[in-house]
Amino acid sequence: MAKDFQASKPIYVQIADHLSYQIVRGELKTGEKLPSVREMAILSGVNPNTIQRTYSEMERMGIVETKRGQGTFVTENEHVLKELKIRLQNDIIAVFVQNMKDLGFSQEDMIKGLQQYLRREEM
């Protein structure tokens, strides 16, 4: 996991986002055990309290489940995972749209540009 964190966003949120992307991409499978808090802290180069907060927030969102004495596991709830994927998609779209607006593009320009890009990618 990258140790380069952005100052504009809390570290625990950035780690949760990273883990969420890994789950959506299938790098972390449903039911898979996550590294222990201590192990993840070492891998991430952060304080164990930060990882505990990350895991707690992800558990609150239903993305992971903590089983006492066993560890923290990726949820097997497909509905939660589908919602997570949609949330990440919407987050990416929101950043794209805001960046395009900042550059002065209209909705029509964005759609046209995206369609042209996708056509080139298909070739």
C-alpha cells in the first residue's frame, strides 16, 4: 500500500478508499480476512489507531465485518458490495465533472468528449 497520503483527506479515509477499490476490483474477495490492525499499520506506515479507525468506519458502512477473536473480513453481502461499487463510480464521475467544469466545459462538451474517447478506446 502506498505511503504517500494526501494532506487534504484524512489518512484513515484514504486507506478505506484504497481497500474499497481493492474489494471492488476483486483483489480482496468476499469473506477474505484482512490483515490484522498491527500488520496493516506496518504495511501502511501509519499508527495502529489509524487502521483501527479505518476498519471501524468500514464496518460501520457494512463493507467489512469483525469477528471477535478471528479478525476483520470483507463482507459477503452482495447488496453492500454493489452499493460500494456504485458509490465509487459516482465519486469518480463527480471529480471528472468538477474538473471539466473548472476547465469551462459544458455538459454537452463533456458527453461529446467522453463518447469520442470511448470510441477511440474500442479500436
